[in-house]
Amino acid sequence: MTKLAIIHTTPATIDTMKTLAAEILPSHELVNFVDDSILPQLGQNGGNLADVEERMIHYARFAEQVGADVILEACSSVGELVSKMRSAVSIPVVRIDE
């Protein structure tokens, strides 16, 4: 079974993404990573992605370690970090807004 890992920056997207994944990718196993401190931090630091870059890369690595075949980064606010996440893992990383 193919495993999809979704990295969320808010718990508000979890149920919606679970529902969509079940409809669109019913044969995929789903694992979610949630860090609801990222968006508040970006709000406080003026959107400086450098402050959360390493954390997002770690989540991508965690996803790969748990056996994910593909990662969906579910927040457009950190989408610019996807290229760096892709460089850190050997599985595809997809931006939510791609």
C-alpha cells in the first residue's frame, strides 16, 4: 500500500485533507504531521521562512523514515521551502498549490 504523508501547519486542514485523500487516493495509507506553531511564528517574524526551514526539512525526513512514498506539504505559506525539502529526501514532495 502506498503511504502519503501530509505536513500541516494547522490542525484545521487535517479533516479536510483526510476526506480528500480518501476520495481521491482510496488505496493510500495516510500519515499526518502537524506543527501549529509555524504560522504564528511566521506572523511574528514577518514571514521569514529561514526561521522554520530546518523544521520543515526535518518533517520531510520524518515522513520518509516512517515509510512515506510521497509527501504533500499542505500550507502555501511555506511552499517556497519545498525545493529544499525535496533535496533532503529521496521521495517526491508536492506543494499544495501545485
